[in-house]
Amino acid sequence: MSRLLIFGLGYTASRIASLVQARSWHVDATGSAGNVSFDDSHAVTATLARATHILSSVPPSGDSDPVLDAYGYALHGKSLFYLSSTGVYGDAGGAWVDEASPTGTGRRTARAHCDTRWLDMEARVFRLPGIYGPGRSALDRVAEGKGHRIDLPGQVFSRVHVDDIVSGVAAAFESEAPPGAYNLADDLPTSQNAVIEEAARLLDVPPPPLQTMEEADLSPMARGFYAENRRVANGKAKRLLGWTPRYPTYREGLAAIRAQA
């Protein structure tokens, strides 16, 4: 039996766990919803010894990776998988980036450092753009009056539905794809404004007004999000993992979430 240990059973990883459990995998996990305490080194080490696959969704802590710092010594010989971020590419001025593009120049320097450490461990590293899905999408923001349209011509982002991350990671579990970085993003980078407008259309409400950054009074984190502009290519994952996004654009993804509501 394949045995998966997940470090950090959060929004995305919990869905990965559900899928592989349905395929008769045994799953253990750390995190508030897991069954193993991250700080119990004896329990974690024993679980690691039995595991065939390791997935970490734990973000950096400062400039360090909590999983590698605490348990990196016990990961050798395992099939390793890490959920990273396309933020490692920094600002590309709206240009396309792929897995060969430089990393470490943007606001996610700590993430880029951890990304490199996992690559050095011969992990399969999934670089993820903005994640959306049920309960966490533009539909929720518009419905709650928290959606913004910012007047930034030419600003584009990539995004990915959580179910497409799940299918991409599952494909890597079951394939002979080599270790390395894989971008999991949809096929249509676009402005956040277009996504908000589509969410408003699906909800049959007026879209929020167009604002400047100053008028929107965004948090520092949100401002950092708008400070970077890039399109994320997904061809490597398609070629080597045999992966195709079920929701190739935000339109299909939002429509599916709306239909499930």
C-alpha cells in the first residue's frame, strides 16, 4: 500500500488527501486537522519511516523551512513533493515565465530559498499561482463586498483551481516524471478585474467601481500582490505529467463553483 505523509493539512492538501484515500492510499498528516503532531519528533519520525511519499505544504518561517530544518535528515530515499509558489519568479513585467526562468528576485525570497532546498532534495516542486476554489474565490469576495477592481492597465495574473492542483499532484504521484519544478496554472492569465467582473456577472450584481490603488486602501500584502505582473506557462506539467486543467480558465472554474453553491 502507498503511504502518504502530509506536512500541513490545509485547504489544498486536504483535498489531495481525500483523493488518494479514495484510491486506497493510507494518509497521515500534521496540522490541526491531522493525526500526527509536528512537534512530536518520535511520532513524526516513525510515520516517516513507514511513508512512501512525502508532501509538504508548510510555508517558510522567516527564512527557513520548518519541515526540512526539523526532519530533512529522515527524508532521504522517499518520494518528495512540495507545494511552492509562482511568487518565486518575481515581477516579469507581464511576460511569460516557465520553470527555467530565474527565481529569487521578487518579494517571495524566503519561498524561493525553500523552493531551491526542496529541489536540491530531488523533490517534485509545484509552483502555484493564485489558488481559488469553493469558499475561496472571487465569488466570495464580491458577495462579501470585498472585491476590488484596480485601475492598472496591463496588469495580469495567473491562477489555478484547487481541483487542478489536486489532479496535477496526483498525476505526479503516479507517474515516472522526474524530480524538478512544475508550474500548475490555468491556460489564461488575465487581469484580476476580469475575474471580479465575471464573478459579479454570475452573481447578477453590479461589479465594484474601478479604483486607484490609493482609493482601494489595500493591505500591504495585497499591494505586494499587485506589484508583480507575469504570465505563468504550464507546458512542462502537461508534457511530463500528462496533466490537463479541468478548468482551463477562470470562467469555467467560477461557473463550476457557482453551480455547486
